[in-house]
Amino acid sequence: MRFTDWLDAEPGRNKAVAEHFGLTPSAITHWRRAVPRSRMRELHALTQGAVDFAGMLPSKSRGGSGPGPKAPDAEGC
């Protein structure tokens, strides 16, 4: 599942993610383009695996400028 779809599935998720990471909801809104690589594993765990690593990468159809950050490998998750 894509992060944007997960965020939109229930009201309040943007705020909850922001609080979890100690950020503002506005900062999480920027993650709709691409989740920072340093936050991917923790976000994957926070969503209980609902958001996969590919769902955190930029999408060319949404104006992404290329492949974006490489998702961490599954080992050690």
C-alpha cells in the first residue's frame, strides 16, 4: 500500500504520524512525495506493515523526479 493511501484511509493519521516522529503535520504532508529513507523502517513498523517500502518512494505519475531513494532491503526489518 502507498503511504498516501494509508494516510487518507482514516482521519487523524497525518497528525498521529507527526506526533510519533515528533514532527509537525505539515512535515508529514511533505512525505506524500517520498518518505525520508531514514524514517522508512520505523514508518513500516508504525503502519504494521500496511505501507510497504515501494509505497514510500516517489511516484513518477505524481511528478517524482526519478527513482528516488533506494528502499532498505528486507533483511533486518
